[in-house]
Amino acid sequence: MPQRDKTAHKSLKPFTIDHFRQYAGLMVLDNGDFWGPEDFQLEIVGEVFVGATEVWAVIPEANGKTTLMSGVSLYFGDYTPEAAVCLAASSRDQAGLLFGQAKGFLDRSPGFDQRFKAFPGYREIRCTRSDGKIQVYAADDRTGDGVIFDLAILDELHRHRDLRLYRTWRGKLDKRGGQIIGISTAGEPGSEFEEIRDALRQSPHATRDGFHLRTQTGGMVLHDWMVPTGEDVGDPEVVKQANPFSGVTPARLAAKFESPTMSLAHWRRFVCNQPVRDQSSAVSEMEWDEAGTDERIPEGVPIWAGADPAWKIDTFAITPFWMPEKTHRLLGAPHILVPPEGGLKPSKVKAAFAQIAERNPIEVVVMDTNFGAEIAEWLETELGARVVAHSQTDLPMARAYERFMEALRNGWLHHPRHAGLTRHVLNAVPHVTRTGLTRFERPAQSRNAKDQDSRVIDALIAASMVNSVAASNEKPKRQKLDLDEYAVITA
């Protein structure tokens, strides 16, 4: 067993970088070496020592996140009187890994068995010197409501089903003057985690050092390492700049990249730390990002709109569309209406259309009138818009898919970087029908599927239908609605 001077840290003041560095030097890693936290790790911990209430560190995989969390939790447990330290992972399995890393430090490090006692069955570590406790939770246990803590550490925020546990614990900070550390790699675009991360990265207070970004908003601090969009993700020297751990070398990155089991999507998300979905997405993040623009539909100009009705399941989406030229098409911010329990009221839909029309007169609405005959009649009689029926059977939806993808490829179609629209677009997968046609489809067909936010694509469906009709050379036919039969009759 390696030996280290156990008294070296005693002359230093607790909760300082120097004291933590020397305390960490008493811990033995699984390779038999004493742990020496690196500068980037000390910078993260230092934010907590100076009083930040929330600290997020978003770092690619294999950069020592779990080691850092385990070491910090033991340190706080040892030096906080009657310490209450909570660690949370996304699942029971991940929580087990987190507990195992902390327990491994206790088993390997000389003298730590006198300071801590582990209870694996309870995923609990008791701190004998401080009369405190370190408790490991799984976010899917639904057991985090009653905790009060000095320090909470949430592992791999991107893997949590949602940030409900984080928000619950965030609301308890004032009870004990607590602090939270969130550590993660990149998540999926449009997820709650990524929306918050992106908002923090866009802060005017952000400072950058190479691929490392730091920003502070009130008591919340973000440290983020990411290969920027446009950089060569295949160059290991470039990717190294987003991987601060010394053990991640360009040579090791090159070998990892060249492995036949490595996919580009995994590489970009977990090694480059870019928010990326898997390769089944119909529209890639890069395609969609390149189509983003600061241009907005001018106020007062007549527009078209696509609508995808839904009354009890999914969302009712209305996407504005403006095409001053065939090769210049601009989507507006959609209205995405989530049906409450009991169903969506037509009055809410009419109010959304009226709000759009107040800014821009609506000339044409493209929608599947089989699911919205009453709304279609109201649009024509009350709003003065022309309703064009668009079936959602395979053939017309395959045309909508092809025309939407063609517009993206050629740089004709642009969007306002609206978070809801982006989520709906990037959720969609390409589905090949039995007749060989390709159309946009939800990633999960079950209406009872979990994580509804990750399966809705209705704003995209609305956008693709209105784009398809507007881009066609055929003049849209006005539809006459027979409400008694609730059917569409072509005049």
C-alpha cells in the first residue's frame, strides 16, 4: 500500500484549494497511485469554496468526472459538522457506480477506514469524524423530496429523464445554506438540460479560453468544454482542446476515433461534447443549425401557416411560413399547444391563430381538415384565410418530406432558432413505408411512450406540409367543408 504523510494538510485552512489538494493527495486511485487533482478540477471545486450556490461542469467522457465527485463528497463529509451530502445519478445502476467509486477510495486509502464507514446495502457512507452522512440516490427512485443537505452532487445531468430532482433540490438550498454541483457530458438537442446549457453559454458574461467557457449568472457558475461547431472533429489535436484531463492525449483520441465500434454521433456528443442525437434523426443538428437565421418575418406582410391538429394526444402546432421567393422561405415561431387533461378547447386554437394574424394576415392555412373541420370553417368564415386540405397519408407526406429536405439542402429554408420548433424537428426520424416512400415519423409510436417531449414532431409536420404546398407548381384549391358529415369535399 502506498504511503503518504497524513498530517501535511492539517496546517492549511479547510475549504481552500490548497487544503483540498493535499487532502485529495491522501486518496489512492484504482491504479494504486495517489490522486492529484488537476488544475481544471480544482477550478471547478474552487467555485464551491468561494460560495457559488450552483456549479455546472459539462465535460466530455473520460475526463475524471466521477473521480472528482467522489473525492469532493468525501472531503465535504469529513470537514462539515454533521454533514449531509447527497449524490444523485440518473438510475440505480449509475448510482451504484457512483457509490462504488467513493467506497473504492475508502478501501484503498490509508487511514480512511477510521474516518468513514460504508454501508453498501443502503448506498450510504457515514462520516465518523463529523458525525455526518453521504447518501447516494437514483433520480428514478422518486425519493429525493425530503432531503436537506450541505452539498448535493448530481452526476450525468444529461441522462436524467428530466431536471425534476435537480429543481426539487435547488429549492432546498436556503434551508441549510446548501450548494449543488451538476456534472455532465452533452445531452440531446432540445432537452431541458441542453436548453439551460445553451442559455448559459449565450450569456454576455461568458469568458472563453480556447474551447473552455466559463460564465456566471448570480450564484450559478458554468464551466463548459466543447469543440465549437465548424471545427474539424476528426482532428485529435482539435478535439484535445475540449478534453482537459491530462490522460486524454491526441494519440489516445486518434485510436478511439479510428475504432470500428465508434460512430460519428457518439464521438461528437461524448468526446467533442456537442449536443447531438443518434444517427436515426431525419434532420441533423448541423443541417438545422446552418439553416438558422436572425431574419424574422416582417410585421404586416401576409403569410401562410401550416397546422397539425391534435386535441387530446401530442400537440396542436401552428407554424407560420413566408415565401417572398421560391428560393427564400422563412419559418416563424410556432404556436405549440399542449392539450391539458380532458382535451384542448377549440377556443384556445382560435386564439392562437388570431394572435398570429394580428401580426401578419394569414392568407392560406395548410392542414389535415379531417381532424379540424370546425377550425377550418372558422378560419375561412371568421379569419378570411383560405384553407388547403393536406392529407397525412403516405404519398402526400412523402412529398412533404422530400420538399422540406430539398429546401434544407439547397439553403432555401430558414428558421428563427425557436427552441420548440428545433425540438420537434430534431425529434423526427425518417420512416420508410411498405411502398418504399420516406416520411417524417415520431421516434416512438406508442401513444403511452415516456418522455413525450422527445417524441413530438407536430411543428415540423405543420412546417413540412405548408412548405410542400407553397413549393408546388399547382395552385391550391379552396376546400368546401360539410360539417354535418365532418368531411372535406373538393369544389
